Amino acid sequence: MALRLSQPRWLIAAGLALLPLHAAPAQMATQAPAVVPGAKPVTIERIKVHSPAIEGNLEGNSPDRDVIVVLPPDYARDKARRYPVVYALHGYSIGADQWTKEIHVPSSIEGAFARGVPPMILVFPDSRTMHNGSMYSSSQTVGDFERFISHDLIAAIDARYRTIARREARGLVGHSMGGYGTSRIGMKHADMYGAIYMMSPCCLSPRMMARPEGTDETLLTGLASPKESEKLNWGQRAMLAASAAWSPDPKNPPLYLDLPVKDGKVRDDVMAKWLANTPLAFVDQYITPLRSYRAIALDVGSQDGLKADAQALHDTLDRYGIAHRFEIYEGDHVNRIGVRFQDKVLPFFGEMLTAKGGR
């Protein structure tokens, strides 16, 4: 049964269909933050980080991950100083390179430092996979990207750079799928970070995310290998990415995943797995870890279709009395992320990490 894919409802509910420009990355445009006179240049390094957690995945995703590292202006000169580190996670269908362009690195970072944000190291790991996104989850099919971010990457950065290798001096931020990753990893690995910032997080809601008319089932099940997904459109690949992350099946080659539809009907057993991976479904289990943070921030644009779910997470944190910052700002899903990275995100971490991080 071939089903037409046009504005699939499962993607809308998951918060993935709300990124139409990511279907054609070359068209992405975001507002540039104000140039700050006298800003000093940062140093950008591109490295590879090997992740044992990603080894042996069934999709064939490389365990050797590209990582962009931004060092503050005085890093080479002040060799006795150690620095807080902020790990920044990209969204679905893009990698670290495009993510840094969307938030206008290096100018946004240089501008923040010039305005008084204390120096820190910024780390941008690439978690793009065979189907365009890991969902920052733990899956035998995709690899354990949750552990890559929360352990392997941190160990590699602490070993290579002069970091303050303590939880109190370590932050995690992400946008869209990266915001989802921040919420997921932030709740499950709170012992690794002192502060977290979720920018327009997707996939928070435990509502129905699949409808039979939302996917061309015949096309997806007819692929001969994971690599063949390269010929699919954005929405079809997103369906495979979510399935590989949240409903992996090592006994179901060649894709090693279970789709949430079969013969045109929703599979309740698979949907239960998807829903179990949504932060609004499991947040109640992580209240104690969330209370341990020095600071939590959450934002979303006023014209962003993800606003309701962000509001729901804010309301949940409020209900439990967990201190956090929440802002609905004027904008859509992507247009102001560069401005906010300079003007909101980096000052947030500059205040919250260095206060306890020290030298």
C-alpha cells in the first residue's frame, strides 16, 4: 500500500515537519547578531573524536565523529588557565558545520566575549547519521549517541584541552533535535553538566506521532540498505531516523528498524516505544536530577509550532518547583537562533558555569 507523503502528521506532532528549510539546507538563512566593535578573534579547530559507544552499530555510522572546537581569544596566550566548556548540539538533517553557520560562528561567539561573557570553550559535535539524524538516542541500529555526547566526547575534550573537568563547569545546549537531545541527555546524565539550555526543542510531546497517510510504507520497506535512504525526501528520511533511534530491531534487516505503521495501520507496540522516548513522558522520573542543576533555560519562538510543547515542559518544571528560565520570544523556529546564541545562550552559560567553575 503506497501512501502519499505530504506534510505528514507524525512529523508535525513530533516537531520535525516544522523545519521546512532544513529540507533544503542551502536555503537556510538566519538573522545575524549585531557586530560588536573590537571583538577579538577566536581559534577554530576541527578534530575527530572516536566513540566506543557508536562502534558496531547496524547502520554503519562511523564511530569517528567530526567535532568543531572553538577556543577563546586568550587560550594560546594564557597557558595556565583552564576553561568551562559548553557542548552545542545541532538539529535534524544538518551537521555541525551548518549548525555553526546558522548561529554565525565565529562572530556570535566573539561578540559575546567582547560584551563581557567570560571565556569558555565551545564544542560542536557532528551527530548526523545515515538517515540524517541520531536523535541523540541510544540504539543498536544507530549507535549510542546519547553516551557519545554525555561520556565519550567529554572524555576526549577534557584529555585534549585545558578544561575545568568538573560538572559545575560544563554546559549543554541544543536547538530543535539538539534541544531534544539536551532535554533527554540533560535529564538522564545530570551528573555530567552544571547547566542546560534547550532552544526550541522538538519531539517533547507524548501524543500520537504516526498516521497511516503520513508515509510511503512501500517505498520505505523496499530499501535494500540503509544507504539507499539518500534518495528519499526529507520527511521519509526523518521517519527512518526516528524509527532507527526509537524502535530499532536487530532482527529486521536490512534497515534494522520497525516503522510505526504496517499495512497502512498504526502499530501500537512501536508507538509505545516512540512515546516512551518523549521527554514529557519521562520527565517525572528525573525530577531529582533536574533539581541538581545550577541553572536550566528553555526558549521558543512565538511563531514556532513547537511552542505548546515548550510551554508544557515549562509548566511541568513549575509544578515541581524546579527553578528555570523560560522565554517565548518574537520569532519562528530558526530565524533568530544566531542572535539568541550571542545575546542569550552564551551570557547564560557565562554566568552559570564560571560562577562555580573557577580557574
